[in-house]
Amino acid sequence: MLSVSGLTKTFPGVRALSGVDFTARAGEVHALIGENGAGKSTLIKVLTGVHRPDEGEVTYDGSPVRFATPLQAQHAGISTIYQEVNLVPLMSVARNLFLGREPRGPLGLIDFRRMHREADAALRELGVRVDVRRPLRELGVGVQQMVALARAVSVDARVVIMDEPTSSLEPREVRTLFRVIRMLRERGIAVIYVSHRLDELYEICDAVTVLRDGRVVHTGRMAELERLRLVALMLGREIGEVQGEGLTKFSGGHDAEAEPVLRAEELTVRHELHGVSLSVRPGEVVGLGGLLGSGRSETAKAIAGALPTDSGRVLVAGVPVRPGSTPAAIRAGISLLPEDRKAEGIVPGLSVRENIALAALPGLSRFGLVDEGRIDRIVDTFMKRLRIKAAGPHQKVGELSGGNQQKVLLARWLAMQPKVLLLDEPTRGIDVGAKAEVQKLIDELADDGLGVLLISSDTEELIEGSDRVVVLKDGVVVEELTGDAVTEDRLMRAIATAPAGTGDPDD
Amino acid sequence: MTELTLGRVTADRDRLLRLLQQYGVYAGVVVLLLANTVFTPHFLSAENFRTQAVQVAPVLIVALGMALAIGSEGVDLSVGSVMALSTSLISLYLGYGPWIAALAAVIGGIVVGCANGALIAFVGVQPIVATLALMVAGRGLALVLLPQLKDVRDPGMAALGSGDVLGVPYLVLIAAALALVVAFVVRRTTFGRQLLAIGDSRPAARLAGLPVRRVLIIVYVCSGALAAIAGVLATARLTASDPTSLGTLMELSAITAVVVGGTPLSGGRVRIGGTVAGAVLIQLLTTTLIKHDLPPSWTQIAQAVVIVLAVYAARERGKR
């Protein structure tokens, strides 16, 4: 249906793709996988007309094509659902669904009644029930994703490309998504599916293509590719090594008797948190468990002074921190790695160097003048220690892969020599290799005596990485798992048996 | 085959646009200088260069502050009114001597800057709205203080306006010194780095614990103070205080210089060298057209063309 051969694309300083062959067939779900920076995004962008290839040919429906713009590709029947939902947040759900092809009434005006009816029907088909008149931004990310999907399906697409569609979905929504994907497959639509979640790939995909460093390293049937082999292919390592190391394993030694380095007492934020208390000892990794919308991110933000609290207090090493002030929290030694890396973490237009030095800047200056030599040394140390892959310290952070952006952020905070690290989804949306590195790093940091509060939607990561897990539900601590009780089973049960009502899909 | 060529042409065009944005303004200055050397009589005289430089100095000083405001993803529309306020204050305080008068003018600029900064940083008003309010209020206040044109008869002021060192007018020296200071501040100080980070991504800067409010207030105080200095210099050169017309449309000239100089309106970057060249380019363009007896309206059209070109180059680059 849609295929490329001998595709090469070079960006200044980087060869993003070299000699890539890839074929998506009708009625097949094709997994496209690889580490960050392997070239998946570039390949997708070439397929959808965002980038033009330097060499090679794109064939669609048997004849060579060259899409000059994404619009042309869309008109030809190629729909893409990007990682970041690309819809208009202020417009209603229905308007988003029919954007650019609204049903018209006799005067050429938009027939809102019909549009709402049809939008409602389209979403019901996907198992989503929302008021289609509501502005999109008022809805959860999961619902937004379903709207994007509904839009892609309803434009009579023949190829649907999904870039990490499940990264912000809840399990129930993932089920719905898979049902829709199977429906698409039966209709003879070619689906290209990009994801880092191996379980999902094996569940839904028929074929697989693995990219590494801009080249295809494997292509074939999904079912015939062993899991371990797949991971080894992505990482470019031997199987023995991968097995030995494990994928999501932190271990942590700490002194159970030590005074907590961080104590949060009765944190309350209207509608969000109701008297959340927890403590973290030096060298300890405390997991924060719960569903989306249970108040995990809010707890982290409240501790870091980024979310004003109505009551409660935060103590670092026994000393109260002035509430509601990020600079005060940072001075006290609290560092937050925010959930939304792109919007709240990196400063995309500045270099790797400036991003790392950003928070520590006042300490690296004398009389307001920046000490370039000291910055160079610190940046050099952290780029090596965290193995940040960049063309150099002066490359813009916006151009790096997600995993490397996350490492730059970690470096920014480590340069502050914090006492407590709050990590909100530190490995979301980054590839397996970088993920293992980040997890190992968290482990090392805890060993060095840092207190770590870890938030992760990946239960396996949470359970294996944490010494204790505090379980939240609807802004209340419902249970604390310690010692042998830190298991996935216990976590699920803690969430399930909690007395509060069902979770809000918004996070 | 044609498609391949097309691809190459696009790549070339991208590169050309990038060069245009980075160095176009310098090239423009050089081209205008060369063209005038050939086609304009008496262009290559020290006297002419002095005139040009003296005329560009106030615009340049205002543009320096504007570059900071734009770099922080803001804008300062009140600069022209600050110049007017500055000239009124000079007339009012000239009785205490030229230094006190100049000091009063600069303090006036700082006060306006504080008001701008407080509205933006603490109240959360958008920069364009906040500074628009101060633009209207500033001009009004200037006219209350000094309702009509008044001669400035002061030897100190006159010396500032027309004196020179080794043939280089004070005005030009002051403008050049200020440009160097601002360039240094942007590149080498904590404040400069924080300003760029705030302009590029405010949520990230906030979560990184940057003193966002303080930086924003300093930005607008600098812009106000620089505009006030420009007002002092313009008053000294004209030897008159005219709060009705001094600094009108100055905000647009300054924004033009900054934008033409390659500083993107989306913030996160400040190009001081480009801003200087941008101000010079607009000045040369105006002179060229005037010297060739084209009506002033042509100047405005030419300026518009340059702005559109600059914004086009920046936009194309921003998409990448």
C-alpha cells in the first residue's frame, strides 16, 4: 500500500535515515520500533510529506509519489495521529472532528445540528461518550486522543499512522483503541504503529520493522520475533548482556532508621489533594502509585512549590520550606523533574550547555557575571556522566531525542546538588535503552544518599524501582506498601479496594 | 530528475533564508553604503557620516531596550512616550543644572519601566496591553508637565547635543557604549541568560526556579531608562523640549530595527549586533530616498518592504 525504498535523509550534522526500505500492507498493523533517535519520527515525517527525502522513493498504491505538503498526503488518504495531539484546543469536539470539512447547510453555513449528531455517532462507535459541544481542552488527554483517532478514521484514510498513541491513555482507553485498530485492519486499512510498549506491540501488530541509527536492522512477522531478540536488536547489544542486566531493575540500599530528608505533612489543594502526608529518607526511593488523576503529579508539584497549597507544610531535613515558591523549594534542596518535559522542562531554543546551567546559574556567577569556565567543566562532567548524546554542548536541546532531553534535565538538577529529587514520569516516551540508563542513574543517585520520590505509570518500573510505595487515590493516601508488600498485586489491590469513587480521567 | 532538482533548490532556498536572517541586515547596510557612494553626491564626507550617526543614535538606544523586551517574549510600546516624558522633565528641572535634569529624566523612565514591569510580572497583563496603557499615560503626563514646546537654553545641554571627541559626536559615543554594555549584559550575565530562557519557555523557566518576575521588571526598567536617555540626547540635540511630537512612532522604528536585525518576535534570542545594523539600515534607507528627492511616503513603503523581508526570513526559519 505504502512503501519506501532506499530512503536517505540528512539533517545538518546528522544522517537521520540511510537506505531505509519499509512497506506497509493493506489490512496489516505494522510496528515501527527503535530507540529514540533511531529515525522513526523522520521516517513518518517523510511518509506524511513533512520532510522530503534526499534519496530514495516513496511508492503509494503502486505508483511513485512525492508529497510536497502534509495536506497532500492527507488528501491521498494518509492520516497521522501524533504523539502530541494536534487539534485545536479551544474549538469544540465536533468542530475538531470535522475541521475543514464541516457539513454545510443550504446557505453554505455550517450545519451545527448535523455536525453534532454525526460527531456524537462517530465517537460512540469508538466507545467514547462526551458532550461534543464542549471545547476540546476541557477533556482529558485520553479523550483528546480518541477524538484525533475518530477524525483520522472518518476521513476515509487508507493508511493510518499512530505515533505512540497509548502513551497518555488509561488501560480501558487502550482496550478501546485496540478495538478500533482491529476494526481498521478488517476494513483493509494499513496501520503503522509506533510504540515503546512491548506488550502492546505483540498484542496488536502483525509485522515489525526495527530501526537503529537510521537503518533497518530487522523486518518480519511480529510473532516470529522473540521479545528478548527484539530488545537486543533495538539496543544493538548481545542477548546475554540484556538478560544479565534486566530491563527495569533498580535496587536501593538505605538506612531505615535515618531521619527523613523530606517530609510532607497534610498537603491540601482544593479539588486536588486532601491531606497528603509522606516522607522520604536519604538513599530511599519512594514510589507514588495510583491511577491517572489520583493526585500524583499534584503532590510532586505541591512539594516543589509549583502548585499553591491551601494547607499543610513541607520540611527538608526537619526545616520547613516556604510554601508556594519554587525558588524557595529549590534553595531547600528539592528538585522536580516535571511530567511534561517539552512544555515545562527544557528550554528548546537554548543549547544543551545553557539548559544544564540554567538553574545553577546564580551559583556559577560572581557579581552577576557568568563564570564560563566553571560552566564548561560542569557541563562536560554531566554530559559524560549521564552519557548525553548530542552533537556538542552547543546543540539546541529542542533537536535532541526525548531520552537525551530528559538526561539534560537530570543534569540541570544534579548540578544543583539537591537533597530530594521528585521524578514525575522520568522514563515516559523515551526508548528502552535510555530508559534503562535513566533507571540505573536513579539507583546510583539514591545510593549517593539522595531521597527520591518516583512517579511512574509503568507499574513494573514503580514496583521494582521503589523501596516503598505510597498509593494515592482521588487525592488521598490510601495505603503505604513496605518491604515484601511492594508488589504489583498489592498495588492493584490497594487501588481497587480503596473506598473513594472512580478516578477522574484528567490528570 | 526534476523532482530531485526541486529538492535541491528547496534546500538551497532554506540555506539562503538562514543566511538572509543572520547576515542579511549587514549585507543590506553594505549594499546601501556602496550604492550611495556611487550614486549620491557628497555621500562620502565626514560631515555626512556624522549627521547620519547623530540621527540614528536615539533610535538605536531605544532599540536596545526594545531588543531586551522582545527577547523576553514581550514588547515595549511606551518608549516614545517615555522620550516625551523625559524631555518635559528636563525642561522642568533644568533650573537645577543639566545633570540633575538628566537624572530626573532617567528616573522618570525607570518609574514608567517599573509600572510596565509590575503590570506584566505581577498583575499578569500582556506586555502589548500594559505598555500601550503606559504609552497613552506617559504622553499625557508629559503634556501635563509641559503643555507646549519650550527652548532648552543650557550650555551643558548644548555641548552634549553638538560636542564631539576627535570628531566623533558625544551622542554617537554614548550610543555605541550603551550597545556594548547591553551586548555584554545579554551574553555574559546571569540576568542575560535568564532573560533568554524566560523568553523561550516561561513554564520551564518558572519550574527551574528562575526569578521570572524580577527579570521581567528589570527588562522593562532597562527599556524605560534607555528610552529616557534617548529622550535626553534628542532634547540636547534639538535644544528644545517638544513633548507633543518627540518620540512619536519611535516604538515602531525601534521594533523595526530589532526585527530587521534578526531578533525573533517569539522571544528567546537577542541580537544586539543585528539591532545596531538594523537601526543603521533604516537610517540609510531613509537618507538614500530623501537625497534622491523621493517623497517621505516612499521611505515608509521601503521600510515596510524591509520589515516584511525580515519577518519572512525569520518565519521560514522558525518552521524548521
